[in-house]
Amino acid sequence: KIKTKAKPKTVNFFLVAVRAFFQQEFIKEHIKRNPMLHIRNLKVEKRKPEFYTKEELKLFFAQPMDDTYRLAFMGLLFTGMRFAELANITWEDIDFVNRLLFVRPKENFKTKTSNSERAIPLNIIMYELLVKYYPKRLSEEYVFTSPKGFPIRERKMLAICKTVAKKAGITNNAYLHKFRHTYATMLIHNGVKIQNIKELLGHWSISE
């Protein structure tokens, strides 16, 4: 027989269920106290966020791809936006004079939290890409679109991300949110203060 050891998350799931069951029994006065109150959940170690290395990024962006997707991947990398934020950025959110990109709620889009509303400085690479792309933009409203000018879709972007990464010979996991982790890592390596990183990422707290 092969013995398997339950993972902490699985154990904690059952602990919560049993604790809730006994709590209901206590409320109904079937028992005098909840026997599970002193039982603590197991400690779950958080996985360290993955990020793309400089070499992986060079290989990734060296691959041929449609300009719209290249712009979108660059947008994820150099702004640290969540995909939903990126997909809802309009040209009105771009301040070319002050080189800022604004993440803010719209009629059909709500930011994850109030802290998610923010102004992100555009580095020279992202700024020049947007300036170059603007005259030939495919949509008068959205900045990041499909090659036909339609709203960009996460599933399609993820599929392209994995395909490009495979062609580039990247063997590590390739997914969209990893660009956000990479952005945060670049800020850390450049000596940006953790409080400023929190603001740029739109996090609720520094612990995130």
C-alpha cells in the first residue's frame, strides 16, 4: 500500500469544517463547548512568486508576434498591471505629457480595491512604444486590443504567451501574472522603496 501525506491546505480545510460543525452543535446546546477551539490550523508555506529572468525576457521578445500582442506583453511587464486592468485601459488613461498611465474604474470596469486606483509612471521603453503605436491605433477607445481592434481576451493572451515562451525555449512556467511579479522584482532590484512598490502595484498592504 502506498501511504500519502495530506497537504496542510487539505488538513486545514477539514479542520474548518469540523470546527464549524461543533460550533453549530454548541449553539444548539447539544454540547457544552466546542472541542476544536484550541486546535490550530497547520502552517501553510506560501510559494515564492515566480518571475522572468532577463535572459528569458530577451528570448521572449525576440520572437515574432503581432504588434498588438507585443504592446500588451510590454504593458504587463513595464506597468505591473493585472490583466483586467490592462484590458480596460483607454487612451484617456494615458497622459503623454507627464508620461503617466492611470488605472481607474469605469462604467464597465471596477478596480480590485480602492487602492488599485493609481498613477503609474511610464518608463522610456513603454512611453516610446505608445507614442509609436498611437497613430496606427486599432481602437479609438482601448489601448491594448486584439489584432482586429477588439477588446483583448485573457485566455487568448495566455495561449499566445505559452506559445511564444515555448518557441523561445523557456522551460519555466509562462503565464501572464508572472509579468507583474517581474515588474515588482525589477523595482526591488532598482532600489525602489517597498512603500512605493506597494503603491505602484495597487496593493492593500505592504505584506502583499
